Amino acid sequence: MADGHDSGRGDTDPLERYFRPRPGSHAADDGDGDIEGVTIDGMPAPRVRVESPRGPRRPGRQLSPRAAMSARRQKRFLTLTGTASAFVLLTSGGAWAFQNYVTGMIDKVSVGGLGKGEDAPKGAMTILVAGVDRREGLTKEQQKAAKLGHFEGERSDTMMLVHVSRDHDSMSLVSLPRDSYVTIPAHRSNGSEGAKGTRVPARPGKLTWAYQFGGPDLTVSTIKQATGVSIDHYVEVNFYGFVRMVDALGGVDVCTEQAVDDKKSGLRLPAGTSHVDGLKALAFARARYSLTGGSDLGRIDRQQQFMASLMKQALSTKTLSDPVKSTRFLNASLKSLRVDEELADDLPKLADQMKNLSTDDLTFAKLPLADPDYNAVLWNSPTPQSTVQWDQHKARDLFTKLRRDQPLTEHTAKPSASPTKKPEDELTVPPDDISLRVLNAIGTPGLATRAGGQLRGLGFEVTVVPGVARRGLQTTQIQYGPGREDSAKTVAAAIPDAKLKKISSLGSRVQVMVGANWDGVKKVKVKPSPGASPSTSPAIETGTATQKLCG
């Protein structure tokens, strides 16, 4: 979440000055000295008055049978919607959209550049969640409590890619550091880079600048270019609303290895587990120098821990069985969000499909980095600025898995009573290492193109040969040259109904002759050979939401 300026990192980001309190403002004169971004302190938790339709309930007054039944129905409704309340946070509000009035409460935003890519699997989706510090709607008292100052404007500091699997039975979340060194595509100035409407060329910068310079549209195009991942939906969360959400749940558990005494935020916590309210939870998630020596990455870890704890609390029976608490959480969540128009319309169906997810079904992945403190001279200052440089090779592997809807971590198979496979039956060559030619051998128009797309979705490098190679082949054939037996076995595992055929004249090629019995593909699991180099498939550091919880 937002961390304000970069003092302590040995660099100066000229753009940060727009978000610091002005000298002489109430926020600057509160006696705290140096300020670390939006440090909220002293804002009261929201209170919700619950009354019967006929006014406040008097002591000893009993509900009528009709009112009692109505209350039970209300409780059942809240229990149903409450089962997905955690994903209100992780997918920013969709799970509550069972009723029209709820959908109407969510602010909608028009975002350009959204939609499926050519290789996006049907049913899967990737959602960009942007955490934004917005001052609009805040009173002067709230801005003073938040130490915001009075400058108008918005910026996004936390960005996450949330990938929902094809069957909507699992989710993967990748946090993108705010200071990531990326190329911001060419765009029209919104007035912050010169005259409004002036064309600004593509140039390197920090990821967080994309939102300031071009809002959601430029943010989406920047991340799509940097990751190669198509973004289907956009969600914007106002961090100030997170305070209300935590307080509506009655607080959450956080844990630290050592005691914390952060003078900038006023956060004080003992070592171990602490139950904190919204103000302290936000300070915990955003604290930087007192916990991780100025590292953005340690802060991302705490944000993930915070979300896992929030999710657990939202799904707890204490929340689900308490209509008042559920209602408070619902209202606080909806007031914190803006989503794209298509997602707002699809929320009821999506929520129903995801209602059985748990903390075991959410996987956090760390973005692989080459240099977390990369000094770069950017266009707006002659002084080097500290940025975060991605490990392009490993990051590409991570984003490829998201794009292809592949699991980020391998799950260990449960022991089986059935006989184990013989060593010679094990697959050793992964699809990513196999180049395939795909040919139409039956004559059905478009069949080879469809088959090639399905194989490409499993990771194979596919070339579809145009035209019809032959006509009348009933059974699909996997043809391979000498020395390509291991690769051919992997292809055969992906196409169970195909026949293997060795053809010496193919040399080192492997090709698929698509016949009349083509019936799609199935995922394959490959066991690397003992001599395989670990670098051929870089490991991705992951952990489930359950593993992020305090022990």
C-alpha cells in the first residue's frame, strides 16, 4: 500500500512532492516530523445503527412471528453472501453482488484495453487490482487524521494481478512493486507531463507513475506490455476504506518476529501475534523502514499476510452468523471499490461459482527480481532514482503460467493403491521444450488451427501448417524422427487417442497429423530427468493464504 516518499532509500522521486503535506498545513504541523505517506491515526471506526422497521427496539419488546421469520431470512441471506466476503477484498467486491441494490452501490469505471488475448483460455480471467489513495470524499478531519495534506489528486501504489482459474476453483495473486522499472507506453498528457493533450512518447519510469499520468487506461496498457498478460477486468480499491472493512470485522490478527515501535506511523506491536483494529492493520501493512529496512518487498509480504488474515476473519463463523457484522463489512467493502462495467454485470454469476473457495485455494506468488534497488536515471531528474528491476527470464515463466492458466505450484499427488508407473513410462520432456508442426489430415476446415491452439495452451511451441496435408485419416498420428521418442511420449500423453509413428525421414521433427477422431487435449505432468538442469524451468516462490496466516 502507499508508502509516501522514498527518503531513506538514498534517492529522490520528484513526483512524490505532489503527495506530501504543504508546509504550514494541518498535516505538516502535527508534530510528527518526517511523514511516511498516508499514515492513518485517530480516525474513528464507522458505526452502524441497527433498528427495527418500526423504530428502536425497547427493552423487553418481543418480535412478532412475522418479524422473527423475516429476521431469520435476513440472517440466511447474509450467511450466504458472507461465505464469499473475503473475495470482496481479493477480487474487490464481486462476491456480494447477489442483489441489484448491491450492484448499484458499486462505482463503475470505464477502462480501455480490457479483454481476452488470443491465447487466453475460456473461463479463466485475470483481474488487475489497483490500490489507490484518493482524497475525494474525505473530510478535512479525515485528511488530517490520515496526514494527507490537502493536495488534490490520485495515485496507485499497490498493484496486483489476480488470476481466476478456468474452473473458478482457485486463484493466484502476484503483487507488482510500485517502483518497478517499466516502460510506460506512448499516451496523451493529462496535464501532469506538460500541456494537456500533448503526445508523450514511450519512456522508462516507475510503475506507480502510470496511474498518475493516465489513470486506469495507461496503467492497464503499461502492465499488459510489461507482463504479456491480457487483463480482462479492472478493480480499484480506496485504501482508506480498508480501515472501515477491518473495523467492521472487529479487527484481524497480524504477527511479527520482533517488537515494532515505528515512530513515523505510531505503530507499536509486541513480538508475536496481535489482534489489531483497522488503523493499526493499515499501518502494519504499510510500515516500511521499521520492519524491513526500507524494502518494498517485505512490505508486500505483510500485505499478503494482512489479506490472508482478513479473508480468514471474513469467512469465520463469528462473521457469518452475525447479521450486524456481516452488514457492516458489506457496506464498508462496497464503498471502497470501483470496477469496470462488464465485471459489475458479471459479479452475481462469478460470486456463485466461487462461493466454496477457502484460504487453501488462494496462492500468492513472489515476482522474481534481478535487483530490488536498481539505480536508474529517469527523464524527470538527473539524480539516479532507486527502482525495482525484474528478473525477466523468471518473470516471463511466471506470467506465462498465468496466461496459460497453469498452476503456479505443483501439488503432491496423494498415495494411490494402484500400481505405480514403470520408470520407462515417466514423461521427462516438458511441453515448453517441444516444437510441434500441426497438419490437417482429414480435410475438416479449421481443424488444424483449433488443434494447434489447444496444444499451444498446454505449453507446446506450435506451428500450424496451412492447407490440407492429406485427406481421410481417421486416427490422429504423432509422427517423430530418430531420437525424439521422449518428446513424442509427452505429446502422446496430451493426445490420448493418437497413435505414435516413427518416421526416419522426419529427422529431428515432431508433428501431429490431425485425424477425424480429434477430441481435444489433456494436461500432462512431466517428471524432469535426473540430469536436467534446474535452470530450464525456474522455480516460482509461492505460498497459499493458509500458509500466510499467523501460526
